[in-house]
Amino acid sequence: MQPDTNLGLLVMAVTIYLVRALPLALLQKEIRSPFIRSFLFYVPYVSLSVMTFPAILSATASFWSGLAGLAAAAVIAWADGNLFRVSIGACVAVFLAELVI
Amino acid sequence: MKDMEEWKEKPQRTALSGKAWFLQGMKAGVPIGMGYFAVAFTLGIAARKTGLNAAQAGFMSATMLASAGQFAGFGALASNAGYLEMIVTEIVVNLRYLLMSGALSQKVMRDKPFFHRLLMAYGVTDEIFAVSMGVEGRLHPCYMYGAAATAAPGWVLGTVMGALLGMILPARAMSAMGVALYGMFLAIVIPPAKKSRIIAGVVVVSMAASALFTRLPGLQKISSGFQIIILTILVSGAAAILFPVLEEKEEPKDAA
């Protein structure tokens, strides 16, 4: 049987929604376990770090412009921390780096 | 985030109106939407190659709001996979959302009605999750709605434009926009790392481990979605054992 494309899209959309909704719906109580609390405390830092590096180095046209973007983002985030400025700063750094390269 | 107790000491935070939270979320969503536009543009091109039209591609982006999940979806559609395979693929590729959603379940304000949790679930993406966890203290659901309201249109519009127009944006602009999302991740991770040596260590170890995974033969065959899950569980688990977050004052205990 050849699956229907539109039905397939719907099936995948429902699946991904359930993956996102179940923990929010089921974990309503405050978790008491110190281990799980600590684990969940670290999850954002680890997952975001893992997603950023080394992927950022291959996100642009060249390794060097990616590195420039990483350096700019790290410096601005350290000094300032504003989300928007860090993001734009990284983009500008990549753009400038690629003008030079 | 750096100090989860803060919300108790700063009642004015929780006193912010839903509208104020929504506006703050919208502000945080703007750079996300811009980054999304660039990524989604390439996604739209891929959708066309899979045989989807622009409307189908837009529908997919609006309902799934997931880069890796959608790319994996193209693969499943292109290979005429059955529905069960589609379901399994989406669960595996998006398993990290299970962890993120679990973290959010503890972060959201407790006094909000249940339906908010069902609505918030739509907005659990890497980026919206990132800014939501970056909020000081407890999270008001309206913050996530605001972020999704400005970020998701970038995703959907980018996909549709990509499917319709193909590679029409100058390559330089596309390339520069490619780092917007990563810049945002760093903006979430670095300021707390500045204040806590443990978080800084966790960040460095995570990045090093991630680099290792993409280099080592054998390990690099693991799909990126799985790499994120494995590393998140391993590193967060190790950190939770080594540096438990104390109950009274929720900051990681400094061993030194």
C-alpha cells in the first residue's frame, strides 16, 4: 500500500505533538527527587551546548566564517548577554568574515 | 534559571501581566524567526525535491515546527515508508523534546490552568525552549505564546518561500543568517556559565563531547538527533550526580 502524502504529514504532526505534550501534561507535580531535579536543571545547558558546537562551524559557507560567528557570539554573550544583539552580532561577523575570505 | 529560588524573593516578577509576558516573548521570538526563515528556506527547497507542493510544505512547517523532524519526514515520504515507520522516525528524531518538555513542566508557573500545558507543547522547539528556560524564575505560558507568535511565522514563511522560489536569496545573506540560531543558544548558555564554574564546566564538557561524537568513527554514524539525546542524558546525568542542585538554595554545589 502506498501511503497517502497528506495523511502521512498529519500522522507525523500528531506524533511530534504528542512527544512534546506528554511530559508537560503528565509531570504536573513538582518533582521531589534531587537527582531528577538536578538532571532537568542541567538539560538545557547540555542540549544547547551540544547543538551549538561543533555544528556552528559548518553552518556557514566556510569554516573560518563559522569560527568568526562563534567567537563574536561568545564575546558578546559574555559581555552583554542580550539575545538579539548576540544573534545579530554573530551574523554580522560571518558576513564580514566572508567579505574578507 | 541560575537561581530557581529567585522567583519567590521577587514577587513583582510573577505579578507581570500575561500581556507583558507575551510581549517579552514576542521580543525574544524575533531573532528566532529570522534564523528560522533562513533555515526554513532550505527546508522548502528540500520539500520541493521530495515532491511536496508549497502548500503541503507550509502545512508541514506550521504543524510540525521542527527542522530535524521535517527533514527526517522527507526521507520517510521519499522512500514510501509506512505510517508506522513515520511514527517511529518522528519519535526517535524528536526524543530530545521529551527531555525539554520535561524540563519545562517544572519551570512553568504552578497556578496556571492545565490547558496552557497543552498549548505550550506546540512551541517546544530547540530555540523557543532555550529562551523560555532563560527566563528568570518561573515561566508564564504567555511568554512561550509570544515567542511562538513571532518565531513560527518565520519558519512557515521561509518554508513556503523556499518551496516557491528556490535559491533566490544571495548566498552571502543565507550564510550569515545560518549562525543566528547558534548565537542565540550561546546567549542563553554563556551568561549563567559566567556566574557558575559548574555550569561553565558542563558547557565545555558538552561541547567537547559533542565534537568527539562527530569525529570518532562509529560514533559519527549516529544521527545528530540521537547524538543530542545520548549526550544530554549522559552529561546531565553525570552533572546531577557530581553536582546535585541543592534543595534549599537551588544552585549547583561548588565542590571546590
